[in-house]
Amino acid sequence: MNFLTIGHRGVMGVEPENTLRSFVAAQQAGLDVIELDLHLSKDGALVVMHDSDVDRTTDGTGAIADKTLEELRALDAGRGERVPVFEEVLDAVKAPLQAEIKDVQAARALAEVMLDRDLVPRVEVSSFHDEAVAEIARLVPGVRTALVGSRFGTDVVDRAVEVGAATVCLNIRRLTLEVVEQARKADLRVIGWVVNTQDHLRLVRALQLDGATTDYPEIKRTARFTA
């Protein structure tokens, strides 16, 4: 089985999340895929940040949607890092990416970049929101998509199938064998998040998942030896 290790916002356990520094560290650690989050700035830039506001991860305050890219650039995103845009990440690392979008508007902006730069082979698009997954699939032929779930039952499988997702990325703390079995029947890949402990890694292996999203680069080395 080709077990994937996915760097959560880079390697956010050791570097400032969703920064170029974090993404480069994830690539250097040998993680298979780098996960990141996208929001739209006031002037339509695809900004790499998890929250809808800048309060938690920068020295600023306020909603991303209320700030221009120039205003966002002026913020410190940790250790002197600047808030990156998606295109900068594409150029800074060569690893495959999993880009999480928060809404339909972000899907449309991302679609433009994916089509312009022929990113279908490199970028998988994920979202908690069914309509965002459906929209990117409509706009970008052949795009690989994943439906993300935090609180879910077996309905998450039906929802993924409905929007054409090939993967479900599911909260490891709530993941059950029943959900995994239903996903397998639907021919879906199953990724567990966030896997930061040996107990969670053992659960990932016991459930025979296809991969794990982690905050720490050590998971790459540990996963190789954990039965």
C-alpha cells in the first residue's frame, strides 16, 4: 500500500503554519504531500491562511476578506514570515499539494490558476463544503478532490460520492471502522487527520487508511516502521 504522509499546513508543529518556511521544511522532511488553506483577500488574491481572520496566526487583526494583499503582506505570520499567496507556494516547493478551499468563490479563483498552470496532476483540492468541491470539479476537468469531515457519520461517504470526490479526509478522533468500510465499498481513499501520536498512528494502520495528515515531520520516519 502506498501510504501517504501529508504535512498539515506545512509542518505546523515546528514552523509557523501556512508559511513558505513551513512548506519548505515539509518538503525537506520528505513528506509526500503538503496541505494548505486558501482564502480570498479583498482584492481577490488567493491567500494561504487557515482562519477567516488574521488574529491567531499574525500580529494583525481583522478578516482576510476586508484586507488587500498589500495589507496582508505587511503582517508578520511568525518568525518574520509573510503571508504567502498560492502562486508563491507553487514556486517555492515541488511537492504535490492538497489545497483546502472554504467556499465557492475560492473555488473559482483556484480554478483559474489550476487551468492556467496545468496543475491537475499536482494539486488535489479539498473542502469541508460540498458545494465548493462540486464547483471546482465543474470548472477544472479531471481535478482530484477530497471531502473533509470533522463531525460525521457514514453520510460523509454518500456526500463524497455525490460531489465526485475520490477521497475523504476524516478526523481520526471520530473515525470508525464502519465509516472506513463504507468508504471502501464506494472505492474512496481515506485519509486520517490530525495524526500526531503513536496511538493515532496505530489506529491509522489498524484501519488500513491510505494516509495520515500530521503536524510533525517525524511521522514520515515513524510511519515506515509502524505495523
